[in-house]
Amino acid sequence: MKLDKQSAFPPFQLNGRNYDLSHLNAHIVDYVQPALGQKTAMTYRFYVSYSMHCFTKAYAHQSEAEKQALMYVAEKEARPFCVERYQFSKYLPDIIKNLANAKIGFAGYDNFATIEIMDEKQIKRFYKVAFVMYRFQKKLRLHISSAYPIEKWEKLKPVGFFKLAHNLLQGKSLPKPYR
């Protein structure tokens, strides 16, 4: 898939273990806005890509040698691999497929959704998924710029997913956060 962002990530090898990253390969998601009143149902096709920030993180407590041992080299940057972010990243494809039903809010220039998930140990966790929506070569794009676990639910300045998608499709400005 030819996109403006990296569309596939090779696996990462660490201590003899292979960490498959194919779940973060670019893909297409169709979001269907149900018919309301006299309006017919509308389908928005998004080309989805992910940043390596979904599975990498440099920590201040790491030595330079530790960071180098964990270094994941992508097309345009290199960052230390993070096992915790990697484990959480496995939830991303399902989260993105259901993003239209998530509580979405604003965070600076990006939009984000804070998602409640159950981890492998069946413990409730919160996961912040930062993303941007834009058009590229007449395609609607959804790029996950970062994703990481957070300690508590973040209060969101809400915005509707379909409002963002509609404005993007129509070439209008995306809604701004409520003050």
C-alpha cells in the first residue's frame, strides 16, 4: 500500500525472540455512519497507518548501551523497542476498527481516544491512542502517531468521529475543541 507514512514494520529480534509487528501494517478500514432521519448511511474509507511510537520508547533510566541494544531502526528514525508498548500494540487493530464508537477528544493538535481495555491478565487498563486524520492523494488517512498505557482515565474535550470524517471528506476544517 503506497502511503505517505511507513506502511509495514519488519519484526524485531531481541534475545533470540522474534517480535512480530505485522499487526501494525497499514490497512483499510471502512466506517459506516448509520442512517439518521432522512440521511442515508454513509461509508468513510480510511487508509490506516501506525507510527513506531506505538511500540518504542526511550526511558531516562536506560543507559546508552541499553538503548542501543533495544534500537529498532525504521525507514526514517530509530528508537528503543519497548516490550510493554509492544504488548499493548496488539490491541490497536481492533481498537481502530471500533474507533467510531470510542470516546474521542482533543489533545493539542492531534485527536485522541482513551480506551479502556482488559489486558492478558484480565486487568482493566487505560490506553491512550493519539491519531491524526487528514487527506493524502484524495484518500482519507488515519495515522496513529502514538499509543501507550496511562494510569487513569483522561477527561476528554469531546468530538464525534463522524463529524471529523464528514468535515475531512468535504474539505472543511476539522472541528476545534470546545472551550
